[in-house]
Amino acid sequence: MAASAPPSSCVRISSSTPPLTALHRPRRRRVHSVRCSLAAAPGVRAPAELVDSILSKVKGTDRGVLLPKEGHEEVADVALQLAKYCIEEPVKSPLIFGEWEVVYCSVPTSPGGIYRTPLGRLVFKTNDMVQVVEAPDIVRNKLSFSVFGLDGAVSLKGKLNVLDSKWIQVIFEPAELKVGSLGFQYGGESEVKLEITYVDEKIRLGKGSRGSLFVFLRQY
């Protein structure tokens, strides 16, 4: 939900912009052919233990909110190890497409904005935080919550632009908020940039422009 420059997420937030992302539309840049500098030998698969390790470290932490400083450092360390197995030009890989659950972010507000601040989490009980990446260039972020006994959700739809071999930019339309039977759009166009540092059939790691680390778990 992402999440969010070289960006929450993921996926950066300001009170005057939609809750899941921020900034204005910049000019699209050309794709450069750049090798993944941290990559291990081409075709080498990341050990399953590393993938399991990072998932176990973020499990049950409310997407990182409940982790102490040492816990965040451990997650970051495993992420760096996984980045060594980054495939070349991950932005061109079909592995990025699918539905992803946001299971961790080092900065709680990056993938959820005001809904994930300390006060926001008290009022809006997060149920799900999902990012769907559809071929060829559509991204949908959705944060589902409960508030005063009602189900609600805030959603964003955006267009994905490739900046180079690892960085993507998503330009989002105004956010759509639904609570019970009521729904409306608010805010303006917003933007997020994210570096894909690792992706496989199970997880995807991303790093925002301000250094926020995201861990996504594939749903399909």
C-alpha cells in the first residue's frame, strides 16, 4: 500500500496529499541498461533459508510497527543478503506482476499514510494492505480497515513507469475512500518511486526514495 526517491511504502506522505503516496508528476525518463550491482552470479537462486528468515522476522509485527530497533536492523540485514541475488533488470521480469500483501515496512506511515500513524491505527484497525501489479503498467494499492464497526477501504490506482533497471515510478490518481455504503474521491494526483531490490516467486523487496524498506508477500 506501499509503500513509496532514488521512494510506501510500497509506497512518502504529507497531510495535503492522498494518504498512500505523495508528490507531483515528473517527466518520464528513458530506461537505462544497468546491471544489478549487488547481484550474485547470474542465475544463482537465493537460499530458501533467507526468504524464510525475513518472513519469520516480520510475522506478527503489524507490518513492522511492533518491532524494536534491533528487529528492524535484523530485517534490513537479511534484505541486504537477499539483494545479492537480485536478478538483472527486475523491472522487466514478469515476476513483479501479481497480488502482493505488504507484510513489512520500516516506516509505518510509508504504505498507509494517516491511516498508519499511531492515532490512525487506533481509529482505523488495519485488516489488509495489498498491492496489485497488473501487466503491462497498472498498480492498485488498497488498505482495508474497520472503523466504528464499519468496514472501509482506501484505494489508489496508478500507472507504472520504468525509470531504469531497478527503479519504478507510479503516478496515482486521486485516492478513493469507502466506509460502509459511502464512497468518494479526495486529494490530487500523487507519485511514488521504488527500487526493486529482490523478487522471486514468493516475495518482493523494495526500497523507497527516503530509504524505507518494504517486504511484499505474493498472494497469487
